[in-house]
Amino acid sequence: MDTLAIRLKIGAREYPMRVKLEDEAKIRHAGKLINEKLRKYKEEFGLDDNQDLLAMVAFDCMVESLETNAVNAEDSEHIKSTISHINSMLSKSL
């Protein structure tokens, strides 16, 4: 397993980490998205406290995650129902 040592800057701090080569782009992109949200909240609310900004970003990300999970669960149920219906129709036709 090849790993790469990187430094990721989030807000005003740099974080050293070791990541899998295939995950580097995804991790750097995640850091970029966090920093964009930090800038957005700083401009929108005029906050300078990094802890407050990070808390708001964490909260925002959690809400997005919960919404995505809910949509995925609904999609999964719809797919299961559709497959079950198709299975039933196939069984009847055989």
C-alpha cells in the first residue's frame, strides 16, 4: 500500500497526514471545499473566530450528509421495490 505524506491547510492551520496515493486528489478536494465554506461563512456573517467558523462548517456538512443519506435511503427503497416488482412479474411469466 503506497502512501504519500501531504500537508493540508484548513483555515489558518496546516495538518500533516499520510494518505493513499489514490485518495490524494479526493482529500485535497475535500480540504478545498472546507476552505471555500470557511470563506463563505466569514464573508456572510463577518466572523473572524476560526473555531466558530469551523463549527459552522462542520454543522453545515453534517446537515448535508444527513440529507444525502435520507435521499439515498429513499432511492434504495425505491430500487428494492422496483426489483421486487420486476421479479414478481418475471416469476408470473415463467
